[in-house]
Amino acid sequence: MEKAIAICREMVTQRGYNVVDGDEGLVATKGDETMGVFFVDAPKFNVSMIEHVMKTLNDLAASSGIIVYRGSITPFARRVTSMEDSEVALELFH
């Protein structure tokens, strides 16, 4: 995951964000906009994990988030991440 963290740090910096290390990943800010970047190193990325990520993004008052996962994602978790009525825009990377 170290390589993924370095790549995400570079990608978010290229998008114009200032990046700091957070408790569970990276936190990036650009003006009044906040983005959370999470790295999931579990065999299955499931609904309970996405709920945790969404709660953390809400706690950060983030408008967007990036999730990098190593294993597979359950169909229901993928559906939850792609909900268009969500207040947080999510990007998934495998």
C-alpha cells in the first residue's frame, strides 16, 4: 500500500490540494474544500467499511473522497458508493 499512498498523494497534489496525513489515510484541502483519501487493505471491501468511510468523510465535512482497496468489493458496497444522491463524491481505485 505504500506505493498507492505515494501515488495518491501525488495525484491529489496535482489536483491543487494541500495534503496532510490523517488518522486513517490522507486529508486534503483546497480553499474551503476537503477531500479524504482512504486505503483499505482487507480481503473484502464491504458495507460496514463504506459506512465507516462515509462517517469519517462526514466528520471531516468533506465534499469528496477517494477509496483505494486491495481486495474485492461486495456488490452492495459498490452500489452504495455509486449512489448519485450522496452529498460526497466518491472515486474508487483497485
